[in-house]
Amino acid sequence: MNAKLRFVLFDWGNTLMSEDGPVDVPMADWPEVRCIDDANNVLSHLSKCYRIAIATNATVSKRRDVVRALERVGLNALIDKVFCFTELGHKKSEPEFWNLVLTRLGAQKSEVVMIGDSLEQDVLGPMRAGIRAIWFNWKQESYSGPLSIRSVRTLRELPAAIEELA
């Protein structure tokens, strides 16, 4: 039986937050940080029906830095959990990352969907672990692999894409 979708996980950089800043400094310490267009509205809408979490491979920004950056743009209040490579010791392309996330969420694979801009890390990685994913393909890249991948080009398209899965 397919469990009801309960959790929407987002990549952090270039999915919710612009990575337009110094790559060797935690984002929270940048002079200016900004979220991706419509991130606040979309998270506000989705958080009424789902628990929202971040899944990131960030190495310069630790979990506390991610939280501080999200606070600076008013998104942190909408986020329930933050899962970082620096704490989990695994990348999103590895099944161990997803096993730890599912355990900490108390969730089944069918209760989770991952959204992100990296085809390999945010889409193919979770899909190989049995987790549904939606590609935030704002760069309009092409994909011709064997898996059927749902993609959106703007965050505004996400609620409808998620409803299709749910």
C-alpha cells in the first residue's frame, strides 16, 4: 500500500537560496543573501499540508549556518528539519544519506519527495534509494536517461507537481 505523502524535502543552494556569493564563506555570513523567486510563497503554501525539510550536500555551511541563512530571508520558520552532509557524513547520491533522513523523520520512502536543481544529487540519488523526486530544472538542462523524471522550471509549478505525486 502506498503511504500518504507527508514530507517535502528541498535542496538548499540554487533551489531555495541563491548561491550567488563567495564559495569559501558560509552563506549566513555573506553581506547579502536572497532566496529563489517564489520560495517564500511556495513554502508557505506547502507547509500547510506537508512537513518541510532541507537536504543539503553543503560543506562550507554547517547546519547552524543553513538555519541562519534561512532566517535572514524569512524561510526558517517554514522548515521543520535540516539534514546536512557535514552531520550525516554521506552525500545525497548515497543511499546511506537517505536511510538516515528517513530514520530521523520517522518516515517511509513513499511518504517523502525530494526537490532540487542537481540531477545527480537531488533527483537520481534519491530515486535510486526508492524516494520520489522532482527536478527543479531552472537551467533547462536535458536528460535522456532510462528513468522517467518529473521536472519543473519555476518554484510556482511545484505545488501542482507535488499534488500529482500525492
